[in-house]
Amino acid sequence: MPMAPTAQDDIRRSRVHVDGEALIRGPEGDFRAPLRDLSITGLHMLRPPGFTLRVGQAVEVEVRCGPPEAGIEFLLMARIARTDSDTVGLRFAPMPDRCARTMERVLTQFGTLYTGATDERRGRR
């Protein structure tokens, strides 16, 4: 008999709101902006001022999330997956299992799963 999905399974497959910011290090300089959502495969963030990187560009990204006193930071490789006038999406390069498990725990402990209801803070569903 299959096991029932757990909250950890939901976190693994979902984009999660977590307070924090991302710092993208690209060839034209560094760009910093607040996170919109985070998953173990990538992130969505506000578009930083002056951001000019192209879709497909490889970057290093530093993600700081959770409460400031927790000091949670991830340093990951990623590619620009999408960009528009307001936001940027990054897709992370495959990360070691230990890093993925740590991110899952952080998202479970400090994140909020999107439920499909309108989230007025971000004007999204």
C-alpha cells in the first residue's frame, strides 16, 4: 500500500514563500533583491535595479533566508531561467543530496506553502 504524502513531499515539489534575499553574482556585477519564492530547484525574486543578464546565463547565487538570527545561507550555481520587467527566475544546478535535504528542512521550518488562494502580499494565486 502506498504511503500518504507528507509535508516534506509537498515542500520538495512546491514553491514556498520564505523571507529572504538573493544575491546574484554575474559577469557584469552583483545584483541583490528580495525573494518571492524558493524551492529546491530554483527561486523567483524581484528584478534587481540595473539587471541585464540574459536567459541561459550561468551565475552564482547566494540565498539568505529565514529569520536573520538563524544565519541561513546557501551558495549555489544557477542559470537565469526567465526574466520580465518585475521578476527574475533562476534554475539551480543539481545540488548535492546533503544540501537539498538541508534546504528542504529550512523550507519546512521557515516557509509557507502556496495554497492556491490569492496571496495579497504578492498579488498572486
